[in-house]
Amino acid sequence: HVGRVLGMNDFEFHDQNILTKEGRRIVLVRMNHDLATVIDGRSGKVICNWFNIFSQHDEQAAWDNSVGGSAAGASASVAKRCPSTVVLKISTDSKGELKNFKGDRMTILTQKSESPTHTQIKI
């Protein structure tokens, strides 16, 4: 298992898709909530929110300081265990970073000025 829903899944009985304007709006609102929102990458269907990702304590990446805190470590762990996934971790502090995890790579996107920058790191 990669994780589980904690609490009520807002999408259990309400189909939403990020390919629609309403679906994108609803997901954007949930980006301010804790835990993960899971989206099917093929169809764009929003599967669930309030998804708690389990870290694998025996994986170095789950607690590697180069990845970030425990949430970033859990994101890296999912990307490694499920290679067909893309995991986006949005910064909860004032830095405004977006970390993109795919396989064994992490790309950090930042918006410090008018031109965004990115850094790629092997995890």
C-alpha cells in the first residue's frame, strides 16, 4: 500500500476531472489543504483527497535532507515505488517551491523573480 484516505473523500460520490474548468477550480482549492489529492494521470479524473502517503522507513530517500521534510520524503518514496506516477509537493512555507518527483529524480521549481528556475536532483 502507498497510503490511505484519512477522513472523508470529497470525490467518493462526486466525479470531477481536471480537464474541465470546474474540476481545475476544485483541485486548486484543495491544494491549500493538508495531505495529497490523487488524480488519474491518464483520464484526469480526481480519485481522492485527504490521502496520507506512507513513507518506507527503510528507504534512504524517505528521510534524506536533500529531499526535504517528511512530506517530501513520502513524495519521493511514492515516486520510487510507483515509477509511472508523478508526485507534486507544494511548499507550505513562504518559499513557494514546487517539487516534482518522477522515478528517482526530483525537480525543484521556484519563482523568485519574473523568470522561474528549476534544479534537478537525483534522489
